[in-house]
Amino acid sequence: MSPDFLKKIELAHQHPKTLPGEEEIHAFITKTLQFLFPELGDVRFNSILEIQTAHNVLRIQFEELLKKTKACDPDCTASLSESFFNSLETIYDRCVEDAEAIVSGDPAAYNYKEVIRTYPGFLAIAIYRIANVMYRLDIPYLPRIFTEYSHSRTGVDIHPGATIGQRFCIDHATGIVIGETTIIGNNVKIYQGVTLGALSVRKDMAQTKRHPNIEDNVIIYAGATILGGETTIGANSIIGGNVWITESVPAGSRVYYQSQDQLI
């Protein structure tokens, strides 16, 4: 290594540690998920007191993460923590609805507990729902780390800023991308390899609506790519596998390839 390179590394390490490490964040994700869904861990609470104690421990850990987050005002730590933990019941209810939607939409799934324990699609949705609450509270750093942890575990890349409605079903998971400004309605089901992305990745579009809108009761089959902030897939539509869509589709549509060069 050159002396100049060694000096650069030395200077980098002289900066004080002001952000939580990934291991701390991943530990909190795991404990939060296991608190909500015991199927994901070995611990079972035997009383309300044990639940309250575990809740308090989680809150302390979360506040420690917030304190280590450089861009987070220390004076806001308690109020942000309270707002987040007040949302846990809603997160739990939405995740159970998601699990039940997966059960109802997948003949291979026997019950929602099996889905919670074994389905990567459920795990990706659950972590997204936790991260999305933090994102809406303007908590920096943590939401993206949460969803990138999920990405590494499941192959599903959901930006924490996406808006996703109730009873969301991801089947098979791998290779799904859902961009930051995507809006997904209720009772939507998507399969592996689906991209809900932007038509352009120019930096000057950072504050604009770049990703599509998916209305209620839409099914999107494997490999479909839907791009653009003005693109809307109308309610009750079915989007076939491997299609490429950059324009809106009216409600009740069936979109698929009839041949290699003809889109219906």
C-alpha cells in the first residue's frame, strides 16, 4: 500500500463513530420481527409482563440507534421512538393481512403461520412495513439499511418510501424491484422478477414522481417491467409475464404478449 493510501485510510478512521453499525441494526430488525412474530424465533412470552419488558428493551435499543444516527436531532429521540412504537400494532395488523393474502393466493401455502416462518416474500413485506413507518417519520439512514438487509435476505428490493396498501402478496419473491415513489393499492399480487421502476434515473428527478401506480386488485406476473411516474395500471387488471409497459393501462385490462412482436 502506498503512503498516500495509508494516510487516506488513517484520516477516514479518525472520524468519530456517529452512525450505528450494521450488526446493531440487523440485531434490532431480528428482535423486532421475533417480538411481533414468534414463528421467526425461539422465544415465547408467558405473560403480559414479559411482553411489556421485551417491548421496553426494544424501545431502549431503538433509541440507542437513533442517538447514534448523526442526522437525528437528539432532542427528538424520545418523540420519534414513541411515534414508532405506537405504530407497531398497525404494522402487525397489516403484516398479518399480508400473510393471509399470500395464503389465499398460493395453493402451496397451508396457513399464515407457515407463510410468516418460511416465505421470503412475507419477510420482505414485513421489513418494508417497519422501515416505511421510520421513513414517514423522517428518520434518516435506518429505513434504507432495513430494506437493504431485506434485499440481501430475500432478493426483494423495496424502497422504504414506496406506498403499499393492504393485503399485499409477493409470490416466489426473487428479483423484485419496487421504486421509491411507487404507489400500490390493496389486494395486489406480484410474482418474481417484476420491476416497478423509473423511465429515467437522472439526478434532477430525485424529487419527482418517477415510479408507477398500481391500483387495487391487480396481478402482475413474472418478469413484467412497468416504468414511469405517470404510468398507472388500472384496477382489476392482469399483467402477463415479461411485458414492458411505459404507458397507462385502463381498469380491467389483460396485457400479455401474443407473439414476439405484438403486445395485446
